[in-house]
Amino acid sequence: MKKTLVALAALAATGAFAQSSVTIDGYFDRGYTVTNNTDNAKDSKLIGSSAGTTTLGVKVRETLTGGLSIGASFNTDFADASGANQDSTATTASSIQTGGFANSQSFLDVTGGFGVVRLGIPNNFTLTNVTGVASPAFSTGVGSAYSSAFSIANGIGTGTVGSVGIATQIANGATAAGVRAIRIANTVQYSSPSFSGLTVHVGYSAKNSNGGGTADTVGVTEGAVRYTAGPVDVMLSSIKYSVGSVSPTNGSLAANSDNTQNMLGAAYTVMPGLKLHAGMGTFSSNTNTFKGSSQQFGVTYTTGAFDVMAQMASVDDKSSSDIDRKMTGLGVNYNLSKTARAYVRYDSINLSSNVAASTGSKLNRYAIGVSKSF
């Protein structure tokens, strides 16, 4: 269903022709979501993206000689006026559409028999592992183990709402939802071709610690190995954030600190309509400020036009704070077509499951909506 515009561009040096294409794709999601929170001030009812991120993407590709191609891809994620607070502070462009045009993954790639090299702000491999292998298809919406309300890691991440692409650090506490590896600026990635179902992936973002304020950046190294064959899909990923002797001015980052997050995800198709998911993770920092482990288990069952999904996720905080958290997510899709669906979602989150409940530490979310991809 993707709409593709194809053009022919002359290669001046050879007089030959190379085929270029422009593909426009996307995903639109609107659901009515109700949140009940032990902090009553955070109870809410809104219309927004509840089963995934509403996004519009443009992909450009030109085929060169020798099996090479060069392409560019950029997406704009929409956190538009749907769901915005309707007060005098929510009228600026930044609050209605954080980051503006091309605020999601954006990169140039060179592809050939050697694999794929990406330059820019591509999605992290850890995001793929947590949401695409270890979990049913909750994406980062309600019911996800990687949403803005609950995540399986503590420490440094790049998934803070409004600051995606910038590394930030959370503070341990009874209402700490965790951090997410989504994408980070100034990244170069490499993905190998498949060798009998096995692929290797590496990513690197340079660290700058020059005392230049906004010029200082967090260094990131990431690696992943994925094996996909028949009913089996297994992925091991690791991402490390390193802060230099001069901390960037944003993100509450401690100088000379680092944070590593590991994830082993697996999915197994028992039969055509039944898939099992599991994930085991760890996170740690050189100062032991952040230290712990996570686990998640899920199932996807498809019958007729219905997809039924469920998962449970928990975090064992082994730092001195010792604040564990748990999440249960449920979802049902009714597939109206191959690209359209109606859905319901639910999750129950306890952000301090082993200590006395605090304000805002428990919440339930309910969502019903419709989504369309193209």
C-alpha cells in the first residue's frame, strides 16, 4: 500500500541511467485514552496515539552500478494538538509539535553486498529488540514495556518525551518510569548481510568533552546480534552511554559516568496463530547508581481478524534505592484490512511494587481507538 514515485536520473559520467524512487509511508493512530493515577492531578482523558507513534515518513533510494544503492530516510512523529493541555501555555508551536519537521529517525544510508551503513539519527537496535522481538506488538504505546510510563531500564537513555535524540538521565525514585534507547544524534551504524539467518549490527556516536557547553555530547556504542530462521527469532543487544569529564549542559548527566543496558530477546512461533515472547535484561553504571535486571514475557494469539496480546514485565532494582516496578499489558486488535484496525489497550503499572505506595506510583491506562498504516 506504499505510494512510490519513480523517476529516471541520467548519470552524466557514463550516459547510463540509474533508477531513483521516493516512497511515502506512515502510520496514523487516534485513540481515546483514560489514565487513573494515585496522583489524582495526573488523571487524564485525551485523544492521541495509544497503540503506536503517529508518523509520516519519506524514503529516497537510487540504484547505482555494482549492486550499490544510496538512500535517505526521515520521519516526522506527531504529538499534535490531540492530547495537548488546553491552557494558555499549550499554544506555542513547540508544545503542539515538539521538535517540528523530521523530528524522528533521519539518516542517509549506503547499501550493497557488504551490508548497510547509516549516517544520522537512526533508531537504536535496542529499541528493535525490546519492542519487536522480546514483546508482542505494543510498540511504545499503552501496554508496552517500553513506553513513556514504564521502561525496563534505569540510567541514561534517549527516549524522554520532547528530547528524543538527546541523552538524559533519570533520578531513582518511587515514580521513576525508567529510560529508553530510542535514537541518538550523530550516529553511524552498520548492519551486515544475513549469513544463514545471522546478522550483526554496530553503532557509534562520538563523545565530545571540550568544555564548550552545548557542544559537549554523550558517547554511545551499541552492538547487536540477531538470528532469525523458521519459527525462531533471537536477538542480543547492548548499548553503552559514556559521559566525558565535562558534562553536557542538558540531561542532568554526571561527568565521567557511564551506563550500560543489555537485552536478550526471543520470539518463537509455536504455530501460525501463536507466538511466544521473552526478554531478559540488565543495566549498570560505573558508580553503581544504576544497577538491576528486568524480565518480560508475552504472547500473541491470532484468530480470524483478531490479534490478542498480553505481556508482563518487571524490574528488579539492585541499587541502594531498591525500588522495583511491575507492568501488565493487554491488547486486542480487530483487523479491518491489512492496513487498518480497531483496537483496545490496557496496562496496569506499579512503579514502587516493593515499597510503600507513594503519590503517582500506581496507574491504570485504558484506550480504545483506530489506526491506519500506508
